[in-house]
Amino acid sequence: MLELEIGTGQWGIESDAVLRLGARNHRMGGAPRQPLLIKNIQEDVRFNLSDPAVFCEMAVPLLGDGGMLMGAITLDGDRIAAFDEQQLAELQVLASEASRVIRSIWLTEQLRRKSRQLEALVQTGVHWSKNVPCTSC
């Protein structure tokens, strides 16, 4: 079973969670810039979460243009060494594709916004040209 959760760096499930841009979403203090495989979090001093149900973690960054960090995909394991390097490599491929999709959606939304702005300007110009008398004609 796959459980999805939005996190902001604190342990626990957040109802109606909203992840703001720049918010911490990785339990080690921020999204990782490099793929990360922690086979036993109880032995990793960097890990600041004491969730007794999590023993292993795998995380990969979601990178945009120019290596801009957009977020991360993080998977928790319920046993030590729940993930291996092959699974980390597969998650990297998924993250790469997800990053492309996110960027494409973002660009599409930007184009829609610009299109609405241009349409409003054109309508204003048409309205203005029809309703303002020409003083030099």
C-alpha cells in the first residue's frame, strides 16, 4: 500500500496541509539536493525524526531549470534496509520525469496568465479607441 503525505518537516499527519514554496518538506531540515538513501535512520545522526514506524528513508530532489530545487520525493520504509540502490535509481528516474511535468504545468499556467493579461489589455484598448474622441482628427 502506498501512503501519500504532505509534510513540512514535523512528524505526524497534518490535516488540510498546504506546502508553501520554500517550506521545509524533508525531515532532515530541507529537501535533499542529491539522492539520499538511509538504510537505518536510527544509526544516522543527521536524522531528526523519532517516528518509531520509520526505519529507512529514500529521497530524491525535484530539480527545475538550472538545477533549481523545487522539492523532493521522500519514501519511508517500515524496516531497516527497506530500499536499495536500484530502487533509488528508479526513484531518480521518476523524479526526473515528475520535474519535467511540474515545469511544463508551471509554464502552461504562466502562458495562460499572460494570455489573460494580454486579452484584457486588448479589450481595454478597443474600448478606449471606440469611446475616446480623437482630438487630432
